[in-house]
Amino acid sequence: MRVHPRAPRDQWRAVLAEDPLALPEHAPEWVDAVCAGGPYTDATRLYEFPDGRRFVLPLVRRTGLAGVPGQLWSLPHSWGLGGLVGPDLDAGAIRAVVGDLAALPAVRVVVRPDPLRKGWECIAGHPKVHASPRRAHVLDLVGGVDGVRARLGSLTRRNLRTAERLGVRVELDRDGSLLPIYHRHYDLSVDRWAAKQNEPLALARWRAARRDPVGKFDLIAKHLGEAFRHYVAFDGDTPAASIIVLFGRTASYSRGAMDRDVAGPVRANDLLHWTAIQDACAAGCTHYHMLETGESESLARFKERLGAVPIDYCDYRIERVPLTKADKKLRSAVKKVIGFRDTDNAAVQR
């Protein structure tokens, strides 16, 4: 196996073009957005095998004092999924790449692979690997719009008719000009989640700002260009809800927020996703990723009504010292002190 510690961009894009399962987050432009939006630098690796197969691992290195001991992410928390991209990925290739990563002089390497990529379970028993179970939902776009429409749940069909009857309209924002609407809805959502979780409001807002700082999605829109789409639903002239979806070989639902009092009665969220799904079919995307669901039953039902299916997978942390175990203990202690209640929303924050 030949390793390129800094993946050449032309070969990186060629690998993406060959892989029908490639996520928008696998693209060089996404890694550029990550590095522009946080304390990271590009460390993406290209792997070439003797049989001609090539795989890219989008990877960023933590900079600053926190990065001194060596921390690598594919990809960082709140920046979506990463992992290997390239056709014909199998367990043998995964083991070889993990062997390379485990040999790096880094205290921790985190890999959150695409849930559709099979074979990662082969490294679960590696002595340096800590696996954390997760659950995502993915919609297969086989059959195009007609095929997806046939799999819609009866409640979703009824909700779409309700939204149409009430005159809900969806506006597509391709350059980020409507992002202030998303931010207002997100602030409302954070306050609502804090109340449900018994979390101090100041702490909830601090965590939200750390996860998605001001300007993050403007950077994403700038770097991704045509791959960035922000859908906003309006009830009359009142913004009800919005979702951010990334487009590539597959489509990836990244974020969503709403004014619940406006969006709920007019079924805005059903219409938003159905609009994005139709666009994904028209763009030739193979799948519509709805990403993290956790153990949220209500969120799972919503996604499954749209035709998405649950997929259990893991993220993997290659650690020289047990940082993950210490982090979990600290978080549990803080939650116990403040009386934090895990809710549907807390379970799916990525």
C-alpha cells in the first residue's frame, strides 16, 4: 500500500467521481470549509493499493494548544461524516488503513465513517480502537421521484396535502442570503431544547455557539458553491422552518430548525424534505442521508415516514491514552450535577 500523506486534489476528485456513494462531506471543498471555520489544517490521506484501487480519507489535524499532542479527525464533531471514500472498499483495505493511522504519532485519531460503508466492524477488536455505537437513517433514491413517492408513509402524504392546501411555499437559497432565518429558528430551538433537558440556558447557548459558531454556514455556502442548498418554508410571509442540504454523488441533510408554533400546524418540515428529496432525484443523487438519529423514536418515525431506513454503525477512535473514557465520565458527572435529562434532541446533536 502506498500512502500519500497529503492527497493530491486532482486524484482526490477522481476518486470521488468513481464512487456513487461519495458524500458531499468527502469533497475537498468541505475540508476547506472545516479548516476555514475552525482550528484545523488539511491532513487528508490518499491510499493506493497494488490492485489499482484508490481510497481517500478526508482528515484534518487539530491546531493550537489542543493539537500539540496530535489529534486527527475524519471529521470533527459537528462537521458531519468522513471515513474512507472510493469504490470496492472492503475489510482488508480498512484494516490496512487503520494500521497506518494507528502508527501515526498522534494521541487520538477519530473516524466517523459513512453508515453505508460495510466492513468497518472488522476493526472493532483492535487493541487501540474504541468503537461508539450510532444510528443513522438513509433514504435510497432508487426509482427516482416515483419510486420514493411510492414508499412515503400515509401520514407524510396527508401532511404534504395539508401543506399544499394551506399554501406553504418553499424558497431555495443557493448562496446563504437567507441564513439569518435559519439562525433565528436555531436560537428558538436551542432555548426549547434547554427547557426540555433541564439545562441552564446560558450553558445551552454556549454549547450551541461552540458547535455552530456565527458565520459557519456562510463559510460552507462560500466553499461549496452549487453543492450548498438552504430550503426555507414560508406560511404566507412568515418563515416557518428551514433545512440545509449538501449535494454531491449523494445528498446529505445537514441541519434543520423551525419556529414550532408556525411550522407544526402547516406541516412545513414534511414539505421541506420532500422538496429536497425531489431535487436530489433530479440531480442524480443515489441516496438522501438524514444522518444521526440516536435513540430518538419520534425522529426515527419522521424519517421512516419519508422512506428512510435505520442503519446501525459506529465511530472509531484510535487512542494511545483512554481520552474517550475520561470524556464520558466528565460529561456524565456534569449532567448529574445539573440534573440534565437526555431527550430526543440531546441524542442526535452531532
